[in-house]
Amino acid sequence: MSLPIKDDEIDIVIGALHSDLTSFMNAWRPIFSRFHLIIVKDPDLKEELKIPEGFNLDIYKKLDIDRVVGTSTSIIFSGYSCRYFGYLVSRKKYIISVDDDCLPAKDNKGFLVDAVAQHITNLTTPATPFFFNTLYDPFTEGADFVRGYPFSLRSGVTCALSCGLWHNLADYDAPTQALKPEERNSRYVDAVLTVPARTLMPISGINIAFNRDVVGPALLPCLRLAGEGKFRWETMEDIWSGMCVKVICDHLGLGVKTGLPYVWRNDRGDAIASLRKEWEGVKMMEEVVPFFQSLRLPQEATTAEDCVVEVANAVKEKLGSKDPMFARTANAMLDWVKLWKSVGGSSSSPGA
């Protein structure tokens, strides 16, 4: 499928938490073989990676991570956090992030879903966050603006983030998944929506794409709860990152889309075993959501880096006294901005 941009404007970032990527890579070969891939090996993974030939890729391991970022930073790239290192070292405008336990999905007609093409379509067509269009994304084929939609808002804004969905394992937290152990998501909803401005959402790095030039620094690996594991039910890190980037998109006048494309997500982890680890995060959301809902950034913050600094300062001021974890998170956010400016913003790839 032809894209509205050049193939060399895209990096596909894969966080490798499994050592044998053979079946994963072969399943994605019809789609991924056109693009440059960044594979970041989980620093805690001891086994050597097994990757089939025929792909244009760079692999980053623990030694590469230490060489690029050093060992003094508060940023930890283990587990799912390793994907953020890929965001840091990429030099492409668009990044597609897919986890290594995801396979291509099929649509209602049985055809393979080209997740890259759909993400790029989402990012290269405007978003409409300031007035909700009840006929889904008006820039998709077969849709348009509904009656009463203000013509002054129909040009939309730049879409900076595209959040895909997945089949099979539903995006539940551990308590819900434990109550519905057999439930699986099998519905293919052929729709894309712009998330309204000032509305939060739990973004996950499992299947996303973003414009690195405008929001790259706003996706950050900074919140780490004590005792968290590596499975999807346990980590609050990408949820925190998602709320940060959504607030920042709202402030900068950028859009976020959700819906297509789908991927197929394999079962992973044990919801019952994750309950104890995740409970701290479940409670934390009751304080974090009101904080982000009331957060307003100053007009002087005109870049993603500026905005992350402002969010970090607000976290310190309003949440830091409630739990030392928030103070650590704020410091990590400031470290991330410094790291992005020193590594992520350079003109050449750190792996070159």
C-alpha cells in the first residue's frame, strides 16, 4: 500500500522482551520489510536474540544503552521501558511502536491489517479535538463532517499521536481481567475517532504511532512503582506517559486519534499474580486523574520539552508531598528532557 510519505521517514520500534523473535518477525514481514526497524533488547534479558534475516534494522542491547545514556541517569529502560530508548535514538519523523507479543490482525473481510499504513493515515490527516464529529473521523473514506459542524473548525489540527487497538487480550487492568478470565476482544470496529480536547485516556505503547518531531519528548519512561513487574497489568508507566502526552497535545493544539489499526495480542502474564503488584497503581489513579484534569500549562511553554518541564514542576508542587514516588517521577521527567536534548535531538543516530 502506498503511503502519503516516504518509507524512510518511518522507524518501527520494537521492545524485545522475548529472546526468540523469529515467528514475530516472520508474521510481520509483509508489512515491516519496507521500513527501518529499531529493536531494543530488554537489558534484563539474558538470552541472545534470534532474528531472521531480510530486515533493515538496528539492535540495541544493554551495553549500547549504557554507552548512550550513561549509568548516572534516573531513567530505567528495563522491561517495557526499553521501547522508550528506541524513541530516544530514532531520527525519523514518525515512529510506530509495536510490542513483541503482537501479531498482525485481520479485518472483517479476512484481510491482513497494515498497521503501519493505517497509523500513518491517522497521523497525516487532521484531527478534530475541539468539536466532536459523530460520524467518526471525517477525513476517512466514506465519511465527512456532520450537520452543524462549524466550518471554522473543519480544517482540523495536526494529529500527533495515533493509538491503535488489539484483538484477543482485552485492555483490562488486573482486577477486571481476574474477574473475567475467559473474556477476549474479537470485535473489529472499523472506525477512528479524535479524542476530544481536555479528555484524558489510558494510552498504551503496545500499538501506537506518533510524530516524533512534535511530541517525541512527551512520551517518557519516568513513573516506576515499587514492586512493579513487566507484564501488561502491572505497569503504570505508559499510562502516566499517556496522560502527560495528552495534556501536552491539548496545550499545544495538537490532536490524538484512537481506533484503527488493530493488532492481535497474545496472552501474557497472570492477572491474579499481578493483582498485588498493581494495587498501588489502581489507588494512585484516583489522585493522578484529578491532577491532570486541572493542570494548565503556561503560554510560554511552546515545545514538548518545555511542557514536560512544566508538568514535572507541577507534579513536584502538588503531588510531591503526598508520596515520595511522585517526587522521584518529577525528577526523572526533568532528567528525560535533559537526555532528549543531549541524545534525542542530535542530528546523527547514536548507533552510527
